[in-house]
Amino acid sequence: MTTDRKEEFYDRLKGIQAGMLQVGDRYLPMSPNLVEGDKTIWFITAKETPMAKEASKGTDARLVLSSEDKGLYADVSGHLSVSHDREKLDEVWNVVASSWFEDGKRDDDVLLVSYQPRSAEVWMSEGGTINFLYQMARAQITGKHPDLGSNFTLQF
Amino acid sequence: MTTDRKEEFYDRLKGIQAGMLQVGDRYLPMSPNLVEGDKTIWFITAKETPMAKEASKGTDARLVLSSEDKGLYADVSGHLSVSHDREKLDEVWNVVASSWFEDGKRDDDVLLVSYQPRSAEVWMSEGGTINFLYQMARAQITGKHPDLGSNFTLQF
């Protein structure tokens, strides 16, 4: 069950364009990238950004997700650090480039940041978004747990 | 310009089903409700929820928004408190009930929570979501500000 939920979490995350990543005192929109067979969440940034500075310290950070479209809401805790794995950068860059850039040209300034999730509180729809949101609203108002939308914690 | 942006912010927020609200150590998905001619963000909860307990203290809290659909990403700082304004509860309830409940029946347990935004860092698309996300990705990778998606701070 937990494995299924973890997979479901990654599967939905794959479809999300941007989450809000804790960077020092701020939350910044960042595009999460996933690579087949690897549970790290990868971000791409440039070398002198606030995000790069924060990641270079190696620090704990939250990633807050809310996607109506994918029926996924999550409060993720994890560890942010810079990766110097050039092979991984190539892999992630291929994902990014195919999404964003037709020419796929890569600047020397590009920095690969790894986000290692540790735990997450997750809300997920299990019967379509509308039904999920209805259940969420009901749960908020009646103080009861949603009947269909599920709320659980993942340990990675 | 600032007034326009503030209005645009509220206008897009109106279309968002749920944001992630800081409640103690957690971020919980909550549906923001807006009432015409009033800049408070209203939440509805039940009396014994963690959210109700937090709001009853009167506390500062963050509201983290990310909506691909509306092209709005925001990190809002504000003040959370319980409201005992019955007239306002009626107004907000009408908004909630018309969205969620056909019968509009209201439980005695319902609690109105007011969220007074103080400031917000906002990212907003100005040329369609796809273009915005492209610009965001470009900005992240090149370290330059997005050309079309705008990033600014609002004071409320």
C-alpha cells in the first residue's frame, strides 16, 4: 500500500509544472524534474541564483505542492544540495530541454540541484478532482476526514 | 500599477480551489473564499480542527499558492484569526454553499476564520500559462529575470 502510494505520488508529481520550494525565507516556484528509476527530485538553476546559494550550503527545505489538475496536495520535507554528477545533469537536461527548449542548448552556468525527500504529508484524490474537492470542503466544515480524498504520510 | 496588480491577484485567487495554509508545523490544503468588496481571505472550518485551534490563538501564517491553471504563484504572509461576525459568516457561507452543497445546510460547528494578508511575493503570467512557464524555466536556467512572467511584491 505504501509503495503504491509512493509511486502514485511520483507519478502525479511528474505532471506538475511547478511547486513552491523553500529557499531561505522565501518560497519560490521551481519546476521539479524526475528521472526514471531514481527517487530524487531534480531542479535546474543557474550558478548565482538565491536557489543556488541556498543549495550549495546543503540544507533542509520544504517543497509545497498544490495541483488541482493532478489532485495532489503535499507538504514535503527534504534535503537540498548541489550535485556535480555530470551524467545525471545530462539526463535531467534532456528532460528539461525536451520540455522547454527546441534547440536544447545548455549554458555553462547551469547548476543541477538535488532534492532528497525525507517525508511528506500528502492529500490525494481517489475519485476525480471535483469529488475530491467536495470531500475536502465537507471535511473542513464537518471536521471529519474526507471520505474519498486520502490524507497520509510518506517516509522516503 | 500596484492597485491593478492587487486586483489581478484577487481576481486570480478567486479561481483557485485550494492553497496550502501554514497551520502550526504543517501546511494544509484550504479553500480560500473571497467576498465582494472586502480584501480578507476567508476560510471555513469546524470548531475542533487543528486549523481552528491555530486560528483561535490569533497567529501569523503563510499561505502558499501555486496554480498552473490561473498562472499564479505566491508566498503570502498574513494574520490568521477566528471571526465571530455572523453576517460575514452568512456571506461567506453563501459562497461556499453555492460551490459545494446543493442544500446549503449549515452545521452549528462551522467556524469562520479570517486571513488578513500583509504582504506577498507573487509570480504571475502575462502572456498565457505556457509562455509563462517557458520564461520561468529560462529564467531559472539563465539566472535572468523572466521576460514576460512578472515577479513582484504586494503590500496589503
